[in-house]
Amino acid sequence: MSLLGRLVLAVTRRRLVCRLFTAGGWGRRVATRFVAGEALDDAVQVARELNSRGFLVSLDHLGEHVSDARLAVQARDDYLGCIDRIAAEGLQANISVKLTQLGLGLDDSLAEQSLRALARRAAAAGTTVTVDMEESALTQVTVDLYCRVQADYGNLGLALQAYLHRTPSDLARVLPLGGHLRLCKGAYDEPEDVAVRRRSQVDEAFVALLEDLMACEETRPAVGTHDHRLVAAARRMAATRRNPFEFQMLYGIRPSLQAELVAAGYPLRVYVPYGDSWYPYLTRRIAERPANMWFFARALFGR
């Protein structure tokens, strides 16, 4: 993450800024470019429209780091309902979950039980569950839990962050388990002893990991990037791959590139978040790509 991105995070985490942004309707208007809405019905409507244009979808009910077991259980139940809607609507979609929303760090056994429940329901619905990766302090426990549940159900996926020093060994560990693996650059502000910080180093790490991922025919690679250079590298690697892979991009980010890839025949899954916990998600999108601030400014001043 750039220096400007880290500054954006520091500012947007201030209570006053958060309150100003979330109290008025204009904040929600800005968010609708990147978030489907606050209700599952909103997300289903967006997913249906994206499917009609040839996109796959991953639905993410926003939330993380719950402080109460009841909230963790509610999150699990909300996701079970989301899976049921995917099946009922015949959507070409799966779900993406954060383990801290299911209770990881509060009650790890509850988080594992909930992930297993989601895997079972997803299997019955003919879909899958992607485990999002969170900050580096949780990487080990996330990978451990993923491996246990994936070994039993086989319909999970995992997000891996290229900028972490440990990711090559994590990738080597999870590759034999199959499933789908989403490779992204990394979204958290991590110290140098945990992650590479220069953009060129992150890109180099991404390409090296993607080569290993694309070479494994037993898994379905998910290339999570909006960087045109890394997209081009993935397309070159895909030319010699026998089995399917897909691109994954965020709702509202570079839609023209998304449409271009689908028109060229590449599977592309759009990550569609929804829910009332949209502010942390939105500010992370600003920090990752400060150019988005121009969009927010235009929305704020009604231009």
C-alpha cells in the first residue's frame, strides 16, 4: 500500500470522519458504486444483472471481527440464507466469508463449526465458499482452519496475499487440497518484516506465485487483480493451461476491463459486497487505489 493509501486509512479511521461520512445519505450514494446495497435482495438483483451479462459472482455479506458470539451465529445464518437464495434464483454465484465475522478470534471452534455448516449447505446447493484472508496476525489460523475443512468437504476456496513473505509456503501447503485459490496483491498495511511494501516487489511476488498456481492443474486459480499488466501476464500463462481458471475483480472497479475480458471469453467473477457494514470496506478501496478519491469527490459535490 502506498504512503498516500496509508494516510487515507489513518484519516478515515478517525471517529469524526466516520461519523460525517456515514450519517448523511451522500455517503451511501458514494458507496453504491462499490456495494450492491444493504439487503440481500439488493445483492441478488445485482448478481442477476451481472449473470445476464456473462459474469460470475461472489457475494460477500460485509462484516468482520465480531465482538459477540450471537453476532457470529447471526452472520452464519445470514450466509446460509444467502446460499439458499443462490440456489433458489439459479444464480451463477458463490459466497465469500471472513472468518472473524464467524467468530474467529472470539471463539475459534464456533468459527470452524460455522464454516463447516456453510460448506455443507453450499455443497447441497452446488456452489462453493471462498475464505477471505484478513490481516497477517490471522494468516496462520486461517490457513490451518481452511485446510481442515477443505480436506473434509472439498468445495472451499482461499484468498492468498502476494505481498506476504510467507505466502509461497502457504501456497505450497494448500495446492494439493484442490478447490479454488484467489491470488491478490494484499489489502492491509503490514510491516516490512511481514510483507514487501514496494509496488515493484509486490508485482514480482504476484507473478512468481501466479506461475506456480497456474502450473497446478488440480486447482482452479482465481486471479484477483485490476492491474492491466498482471492481467496480461495471467493471459499469457493461461495459454498453456489445460484446466479452467478465472479472473476475479471487485464490483465497481474498472468495469470496462471486466467487460473486455468477458468479451474475450475469459471467466470473470465479480466480488459483490452488501450489508450495512460498508464503511470499512469502502475506505479500504480508497486506500488501495487513491485515484478512487476523485470519484468520491465528484459524488460528494454532485458533479
